[in-house]
Amino acid sequence: MTADDAAPRLSLPPGPRFAAVGAEFVRGAGAAGGIEARLADRLALIAEEVLAASPPGAGPVSLALHDRRHAVRLELGFPTADLDLAGLDQARMRDPEDDAVGLYLAARLADQLTTEPVGRSGLLLGFNLARGYAPRSLDPPPPGLGPLAGAPVDPDDATLALLVDWAEAEGLGGAGFRIAPRVLDQRAAGELFARVALDARRRPIGGLLWQPFGRRMMALSGPALLLPPGPACEALAIALLDAALGALARGSIQGLVVLDAAPDMPRDAFEVVGHLPDAAGTPQPVLFRALEEDPGGIAWVPPLLRDWVTRSVRRLGLGRDLGEPPPPGRATGAVMAAETDRAAGRVTLRPLLAAGDAAAVAAGNVALFRGQGFGQFRAVLDLGQPGHAAFAEGLVQAGLAPAALIPDAAGDLLLLAALE
């Protein structure tokens, strides 16, 4: 069930009457596809709550279940985006008797919630659940690895898993080089790519990973280098980056971004487009490398961020028309999604649906997770979507500040950040 055209699908009328039918479809499709019962049950409950809360005028709701190996995903498609989905926002105060409690529960059950437009006026809700991986004992890399023999390769699974295990045992490469079974599942699902350097005995001595980011970009992780510091290690990092660039040059990728650069990343090969604080509060550069010429575009920028964005656009030499965004079309019902990394104490907020109460919703989300003890906050605004600008005021009032601008002519990504 990894291919979209093979995903089990069903279309149902909205409303409580068919909610149980949708839940049973998800459970049955999950069982038939080998999805663990605990994950299928959570997705079934999500489907039931969303269907029950959908108004009769929403039109037929499509359900699709996807097994992405490292995660499972339930998609619910609506023929119209004119829906009241404010209950999905975790920061809203709610009456337990309110119908929106079901949407709140659905959002809480998901590890990640996404929205995207479908066709001219439709809306797709995506609910992702991550698979868990059992802890494993890891052996350190053997002594005497290296030197590099030949160009880095697209590795087989065994070689990539061995590199990730050795990197994790040594604490190298960053978060991307952790939990080898997860890395292999992400690659099998087409959501992760790798280049690995080998020595003369075909043992991995370093690697670089990349994953889709934004519309047409890739985010780099690593490199993880198993050679001792020195010229050979520096040359290895450059060879890995050259191999990645060679692989990506044949595709349609617009640029590369590095949000959390490992110490050995060749930074001279990138532009610095901003800085994000690490766990200790030290600013770390956000790196970007364009793979094609920027054709220019429009950025919808709220007035309170216009000066900062103007300076960034000029510094990066981008051809941008800065437009003042129109107010959202609806008065209330704004929603944000939150991705939490409890190990790092970090929350990343993204707008889902814009409305006139977006600023209050943004501030409420920061307050909610601040109250839960999170100390790092990030927010991602797509300046190609006018509605995202409505969330900026609340984020700034809550203590976040603009930190980086990632170029994309179809919609630059503005990162805001704060550290408690």
C-alpha cells in the first residue's frame, strides 16, 4: 500500500450517520494491509471523529489509507475548503459538549497533521502516525577505517544500515543518522536518499542524506564522517556533497537547505540565509544552495516583518515584489499544526487554515506549548500564501522573531524562532 494508486479508498457522505462506516473501513483496510492494530485503531477513531463533525453541506468525503513503512497516513478529502475546522487547533478553549471536541481529539491522536488544496476548491486533510522502532544495541565502528576508495555510491540497504548504526554509536551526523530501520523504511517509501563513501574493503566511512522539503527543495542531513579529523576527513565531506549535487542535478530540484548543519558540512558551498538557535541558545547558520536560477516572484509580507524581509531579499539578491497580504476571507476558524520533538524540547508550528483570529490562535499555540515545558519554538510561514501572513503578529507577540528566509520563487519560506 505504498503506491498512491494502490491505496484503499472509500467515499462517504459527511455526518455522524456514516462515521462508524468510515471507521470500520479504516480498520479493515489496515488489517488487510498488515498495519498494526493499534495504529489502525487510532486512524479509525480519527476518521470517525472527522466524519461525525463534517457538516452535511461538505459534500462526499473521500478516505484513503497509505502505508509509508515508517509511518501510516489517513487522508480525508473534501470537495470544498469552506469548512469550520477550528476544532483541529489544540490551543483553543472548548466546551466538552461542543461538536468540535471530536476534531480536537482527532488532531491530538495524530503525530502530524497537514492540509493541502485539492483541485480548484477542495481540501485534503492528512493525519500521520509514526511507527515505533525497538531499541537496539549498537557496536562502534572498527578501527582502521579508510581511506576513501572511489566515488561515493547509492548504497544497498545493508551498507546504509551499517553506516547509520556506526554513526549513531559515535553520535555523528545529527538526528538524520539515527535508527537504521527507520532510515531504510524512509528510503523504501521514496522519502529519503543517500550517498555513502566506502574504503577499499567496501566498508562505509561516511554518508550524506537528503529528504524532500517544501515544494521543490531537499533538506540535507549530515554528513556523518567516520574518519579522524584532518585533510582526509575534509576531502571526504566535499566528495559526499559533490556526489549529492551530481545526483540532484539530473532532477527538478530547485535548491538544497540545511537547517541543522553537522560540524563537518562544507559551509563554503552554501549561502547563509539566516540563523536558528540550537538547544544551548547558540545561533547556528541555516544554509541554502540554489540548483537553478531564481526567476523572481511575489512574497506576501505582513507590515511588521516587511523591513526584515526586505533586507534579506536584498542581501540574497532575490527578485521579489513584496505585496501586502489581504485579510483572510473568514472571520474566525484559524488553525495551526504543531510538530513536537520532546527529546529536543522543540515545537514547530505551521499554519493550516487562515482566518481573522489567526494572530490569537498563533499566540495561543505558543502559550500552550510553553506551558507544557517546551523551550524551543519554530514557526514556518509560506510567503507565497497570503493567509499565512495573518499568523505573524501573534507569533511575534509571543516572542518569536524572524530567523531565516529560504528562497523559493513560488513562495519563500520564512522561519521564525525563539528560545526560552
